[in-house]
Amino acid sequence: MITTLINRQIGLLVVALTVSLGVHAQTLPAQALTPTQLQDVATLLIGKEPASGLPSAIRDNLKWKIYTQEVQNNWAEYTEKIGVPMEGWAKQHIDISADTIFYPFSGPDFTTVYQLFPQAKRYVMVAIQHAGRPMNLGAYSPLITDQSLEQLTSAWQLYGTHGFFVTSYLDRYYYASQGKIGASTFIAIFLKLQGFDIERVTPIRVGAQGDVEELPSETQQWNSVRFNATKNGKSIVLDYLRMDLSNEGLQAAPAHAKLVQQMAVYPTLFKAASHLPQNANFNMIARAVLTHSPFIVQDETGINYTMLSQHFNSTLFGKFTIPHHAFLSYQADLVRAYAQRTDIQPLNFRVGYYKDGNYVLMVARRKP
């Protein structure tokens, strides 16, 4: 009886610690969600009520109501000012069709690569942030629900204006909340907002030969993730890979370096990349893309303009007189090109970092 009492007390203590530490179903090994369950998860993440109804944890939560309004307002603003103009621009100026698109330094920004390359069947996005499992808002305690809604609301407050999430904030969203809001949560949001049905989500890793391998759904740590999704009968695969793209990172992980070489043969997108492809410590990935990619779309933070011009014929769009104040030492040659070239074409939407009204896109096609 004493043993039973002690065991019961220990059990109550474990329950109490579980609640106080915010342990929930997603931190434990879990079965793969069905497509219907994934739709419910994604629907909640975009601030809508799923077919199964609102979970009790958020039904009467004031922060939920604030979040739903924030997503609705910011997505409407983004769509009008950036999304629709970007789609129209892409139809006019991106005349290449490819099954696979490579997007290094992407963060969770699926929406841009999809709007620029909507015909692709596979998107390979690479960034340093943890993927994590897509957040299931219906499975959390009230405390974690509140924390998560606060972080998600914060993430959305400027998206409609900026068109991206601040990179430094993405780590904060992951570590500051017990809900662990990783890149996969934002990717699920973008997929759903873009009209996709998410059919499958699974953890992945880079194999020894640079290929992408799926892992069991019960894998504890989801560093990288694969989404299988459909829209209007078309299926896509989206691979988000957590990877250090610096020279040191690629040298320390030969499999990652092999994957970069394999992906660099495809059309490539650089956007809001902190000018890292112009940094000497990231010249391995820059060289791979310069050597192999047939087609590059980038803002001013991508490949150095002079190096790009040696291998590609480029068309310049927008206006560029100065980089963002955090990167003033970069792209002086691009500033000169915008001042000297007489064939600059207009750009009718904001893209990348705010630079006193200067917004740039370059379309580069490999020279014959």
C-alpha cells in the first residue's frame, strides 16, 4: 500500500512537471497524421475553423481571435501589394520551365518561390533554422496555446508590408515558445494560404551521397522536413533542409556539399539572403550555382553582380542606389550598373529588404 501511494505521488508529480514544462503530444514519438488531420492542422494555422470544429483550447481564447484577424489582414495586404504583382511579373519575365527549383537561404519562404515558379514539381529550400513538426494548435495546453498564438501573431504583424519574416526572429519563435515554432509551421501556413492540400509531412535527412532520405514519423528531432501537397490535381514535393551553407559547414558535412552540387544544376532563387553569397566564407555555394545553374532569379543579396555578369546575361528590374544599411559594403558594382545601364525595367512590387524605396530583381540566363 505504501508502495502504491508512493507510485501514485510520483505519478502526480510527473503530471505536474509535464504541465509546468509544457510537454505535449508533439514532443513524444507520434504516428503520422492522416491527410484529414493535416488539413485540420493547417486550417488552424491560417486562423480558420477546420471541418472538425475549433478545439476547446482556442475556442474562447481572445488571442486566437486577434491572431485570426492578423493573418487575414496581413495576407490580404500581401496578396494585393506583393503577391498578385509578383505573379504577373513572373508570367511575363520568367520564361523557363523546370521540374525542380533550388532556393538556398530560403527560411520558410515557400510563397515567393511558388509565385515565381508555379509550374515546378519539386522545391528544395535550404536554411539554417530548425524545421520542427508543423504546430498543432489543437493539441496544446492553454499555457502553450497562449505562448504560441503570441509568437505567431508577432510573426504576422509586418508580413503584409515586408513580404518576409525577419531571419533573426525565426530562432526566437523556435526557442522562446514551448510550442517550438519551426520553419515547417510557416511552410504549412504558406501552402494552405496558396490553396494546397497537405497530404503528408515527414522528417528527412541528407544521405551520404547527397540524396534526400525520409525518416520514420516517430523521429524525435525534425531538423528537416518533406511536404507532399496537391493543388487542382497537381502534386508537389517540398523539401526543407536545415543546413549550414557556409564553407565550414559544407566542408564539415560532405553529404551536404554533394546535395548543393546536385541542386545547383537547377534554376535558383536568392532573396533576402543577407548578402551571404557575396561573402568569401560562402563562396562554395556561390561557385556551384555560378558554374552549373542555367537560370537565376535574385535580389541584390544574391551572387555578386560582376561575377554573375561573367557567366550570365542579366536583365535588371527596379531601382538600386544603396543596399540596406546593414550591408553597405556590398554590391557597389550593382549600384553602378543601375546608374549606367539604359535598359533597366520597372518593378511594381516590393521585394527583399527595405532600402529607401529601392527594390531589385535580376533575371540571369546562362550565356551560350
